[in-house]
Amino acid sequence: MTGQDAACARRVREEQQAWRDRLVRLSRGLHDDPELSFAEHRSVEKIAALLREAGFAVEPGPSDVPTAFSAVLGTGDLTVGICAEYDALPGVGHACGHNIIAAAALPLPYGIYVFIRIIGTITFACLAYESWKQGHELLPWAYGAAAILFNPIIPIHLSKTLWTVIDLAAAAVIFFSAEKFSKEA
């Protein structure tokens, strides 16, 4: 493993540990401050704060339910819905484990988002290599730039509008590249 690979692996482990600690604190915080169904105002704020910290845009009160929220990360047509409970039961608090369910559900959408970015990075890196092998001069650089742009390790923060344009352009490039490379094969 090169020094750069080791540094990247160390950063990933540190980030995992930091999020593990945040999620455990959230679970314990919900457990220590139980709120009954449709009265979980402090719980919603604790969860929403953690999601905002991860880069999600949090919208409170969908469907006129003030103790619910929706959280969005990224752009495009792909939608992932995660439903988790975080209410307590009268007289027993969080003996039901909803505090754990809520903390366990939070990483799911972000994990899917990172997975999609990994696939995009690998795709563009492979396209860069293939176009370089075929002797193209500019395409490898364009694909390489796209691989860097989509990498999940060092996120590039751009506006939602700009990401929408980039996502559409990337989809078109992948589509036309797949057509081109399949005809050449």
C-alpha cells in the first residue's frame, strides 16, 4: 500500500469512527430523552441536526406532521426512502428500541449515495483508461476529471443546479461512450 493509499484508508477509518460515535450519541440521547408518538420534537431536531451535518437538506413537517421530516442529498431522479421510528412508549420509554432503529437507519441513504459515487468514479476511470489506450488526446483528461469530480473520498461541493447539469452531462457522456466503445469492440 502506497503512502497515499494508507492516508486514504486512515481517513476513511477516522470518518467511520467519527460517524459511529455520533450515531451512538444520538441513540443514547434519544433513549435518555424519550418522547411519545407525535410529540417527538426534540428527537426530530437531534436527528435533523445530524443529517444536516452530513450535508442533507432537511425539510420539516411533510404531510403536515410536525414531528416528521424529509432529508435530501444530491440531485436527480433516483430516490431512496428510509422510514424509521424514534418515538417512545408510555411508561417504558425506549424499551422498544426505536432509538436504535433511528440511529441505525440514518447511514443508509448516505451509504447508497456514496456507493453510486464509487460506481461513477470507477466508470469514468475505466473510460479514461480505455480512451487513453485508443490514443485519444482529450477524452482521457475529461474522463479523469469526471472521476475526480465524482469521487466520494474528497467531495466537491457545488450548487444543486450545477450538480444537475453535471449529472445530466455525465449520463450523456457515459451513454455515448458506451455506444462508441461497443461499436469499436
